Amino acid sequence: MNPGFEIKFLRNLQRLLEEGEFVATYKFALLQALADLSVEREFLCDQPLKLPVDAIAEKFVEYYWGQAMPYSPDADRSGILRQNTGK
């Protein structure tokens, strides 16, 4: 892969992370999982990086698990679950 393409891709990814509005946290968790796996895995030059679905799923769950825990009314004294408040 040509170095200019790689730099452009990384800049676009960085811009997405900085400017993106992540209304749903699963999008960020998936993007982070893919980015980390692409750095952690070995790859052969001139060949696409192959990421097994199981590896993607494991990494995704690692990042997203805290967001997927069941809601407990005891955690918020009002008992009201507030999501996507724009903050």
C-alpha cells in the first residue's frame, strides 16, 4: 500500500474520531476495535489484512461491554433512564 494513501486514511480516521458525533456508542466501539486490531495483527505487504469475525467480536465486546450492562434503577435515584441527551 502506498504511504500517501496510508497517511490520508489515518488523517481521515483521526478526523472522524475528533469530529464525529457518536450518538450510539457501539459505532465508536466497533471503529476502535477495527483500528486496534489492524495495528495488533501482523500482515503481509501488498496483501489485504484479514481479520476473523471472532477477533472483531471479542475486541468489540471488550470495549462495549460497559455500555451494554443492564440498567439498574438503584444507580439513578430518580429511576429514570436518560439516553442520548446530547451531552
